[in-house]
Amino acid sequence: MEENAPQVVVVEKKGNGMGTAGFVIALLGLIFCWLPVLNWILWLLGLIFSIVGMFKPKKGLAIAGLVISFIGIIVICAVLGAVAAAM
């Protein structure tokens, strides 16, 4: 083997898959907050994935998912209150 041979270094970029999943699901939960059952499922899954993503490096999207989840529960409660008041 030559002494001056170039060396190839492979660097893996590790992301935060759980944080990204939590962000996307929380965003979908916020978009579909007017659907009766789907909103609770998406909100809960987004919250859980975002919380799990908080314990991994690169927490940016996990934090955004948590914020969107908290906004989502406020919107869900407001929609439920409006529906209850209309009945």
C-alpha cells in the first residue's frame, strides 16, 4: 500500500428521527384538529414522539413538535367547547 494514498473517511449524519416524526405528526394533528377522533390520536402520538425526541441530540424539531402539540390541545379544547356550546 502506498504511503501517500488518500484515505476515505465516512461520516454519518445522525438526525433525530423521533423528533422529526413528532413534529410532523403534531403538525398533522393541528391541521386536522376539527376531526373528532383523528385529532386526539395525532395529538397524542405527536406529543409522545416529541417527548422521546427531547432525549436525543438535535432537539430542534422535537421542541417545535412539543410547542405545536401544546397549541394543538388548546385548539382541540376550543373546538370541543364550541361544539358543546352549540348543542
